[in-house]
Amino acid sequence: QVQLVESGGGAVQTGGSLTLSCRASRTFSGNYVFAWYRQAPGSQRELVADITLSGHMYYADFAKGRFTITSDNRATSLQMTNLTPEDTAIYYCNLRNAILSTDYWGQGTQVTVSS
């Protein structure tokens, strides 16, 4: 069973920055995609950004220009800048492979942005 361990959440003020990290219990190759999702209270989980192991990235509109996703074959990071209270949520790391139908999730890390 693959485990994803997240770190880096916390509390910051508006305009601050945080970097989230996620490390898998083993290395991967092929058609795997690392992703970050978030879920705010009372809201559905939404995709923030994802990145293929070959480096192709996708960002949600709210993340463009503020968040940067990176990865290697075992870990991913999400650098977040210019944070606002609307970014307050639990952030989840995800690793998926659509061809193999595998989907792994981290435990989530809380990000709180105060005004």
C-alpha cells in the first residue's frame, strides 16, 4: 500500500506564503500524476494543481500566478504565495494513474489564512 505523507501546512496572514510537501513511500515511473486538492468547510474538494512525472502542469484559475507545483518521482511540493482568506482549506496530496486505476491520497494538511 502506497502512503503519501504531507507536511508544511499552517497559519499565515493575508499576503503570506506557505509551501506544502508530500512524499510517497516509494518511487514511481510512467503515467502517474501528482496533484493537490483542497476542501474548505462546507465546500466540495477541488483541484488546485497537478503535474505529470514528465513535468506537464495544470493549475486551477485561482492558483495561476500564485501557486507553483513541482515534483520528482517520489514527492511533490506546492509553493503558495500571496495567500488570502479564501485559500483557507485542508489541502490534500493525490497520486493517480488513470491507466492502472490507482488513486492514493494523503491525510490532508490545514492551511489557514487570516485577514
